[in-house]
Amino acid sequence: MDANAHTCGTVVATPRRVWPAYDIITFTLIPPRSRPFTTVFMGVCWHTYVAFVAATAKSVVDARPNKAA
């Protein structure tokens, strides 16, 4: 499997596991006044994860030898 396809599949599938669990925890345990702050924190964590996965995939693709040469 191509590294980009695997990375794309991972990034597409992971939110389906993370965000519903986060929503359940947020709406049952976190008071309404604190929800915006926790959502911003989770958003920052999520974007950091996506950037890390994208950078890792790019470094894997860049490290592959060029077959056209």
C-alpha cells in the first residue's frame, strides 16, 4: 500500500473514533461554561496530530529513491 494512501486512510478513520468519544465526555462531564475551552484544546491537539501525520508521511515519501532516474 502506498504511504500516502495509508496516511490518508488513518487521518480519515481516526476522527470517527476520537470525536464521538470526546462529545460524550464533554456533554456528560464538563460544565457548559468550560466546554468552549476544552473544545479549543482538543482542536489544537487534533490539528497537531494531523500535522504530525502529514509531516511523517512527507518524510517517508521524500526518503524513497526516485525510480525515474
